[in-house]
Amino acid sequence: MHINRRLALPLIAAVIIFICLGAGAVALYRALIAANFGQTVKDTAAQFDQMFALRTSIQEEFEAEDVGIQVLNGNVLVITLTNTPYMDSPTAHQRETALEIARFAHDSFEGASQIETYQVSFVKQRTILGFTAFGRLNFQFTESDLEP
């Protein structure tokens, strides 16, 4: 097989340029993904810090040891208090306390501007002979409910 030398050199140069462009595009794509992922990680870490601070504040303010905090769909803040005396209070007092906790969270949580709904749950959990029994009471509030 005979290769035309006049065509071989431009062909080789074109292949090298194509490979370099492809490698550059891959490197750029990876850099963009890394930058976006890095920002996402920073945002997530900041949200976890805010949630942890809120959890600690609620534990101190409402004398509750087992407090869970979740953000659902970016706009629902779920606060769960487990095995607190609030579960055994009369229903009217439970609702009042749940509203007070929601207001406290609204005023204390840095990410509150994105929250549309606050759900406060009182949970009673007991383990007897290896079986766990749960009781749960949920209260849900919107932004307008939190106004005094």
C-alpha cells in the first residue's frame, strides 16, 4: 500500500489537533463538574450546620434531648421531639407548644426564608421485650399560622 506523503502530514496533524481538542473538552467538562459539585457540597455543609444549630437551640430552649430536624423538598421543616413530656400533655397544650416550637424555629433557622411549612411532631417510643411501640402526634403550620 502506498501512502501519499503530501496527504499523510496534514492527516496526522488533523488527528493530533482532534485529539487535543477532545482532551481539552474533557478537561473543561471535568473542571465545570468539579466546580459545581464543590459549590453543592459547600451549600449542603452550610445547611447541615444551620440544621445542627437549630437542633441544639431547640434542645436547650425546650429541654428536649432527642430532637430530629429534616428539610423536605427544600420547603418543609420537620421537627421531631421524641420521648418528651409534651406527648403526655393535653391536646390543646400540645398544639400550643408545637406552635411555639415552630415559631422558635422560624425565628432561629437561617434557612427559614425557603420554608413554607413547619411540621412539629411529638413521638413516644418504648421498647418492651424486644418490641418497639410508637405513638406520634403531628402538628403542621404555615407561615400565616406563625404570626402572633
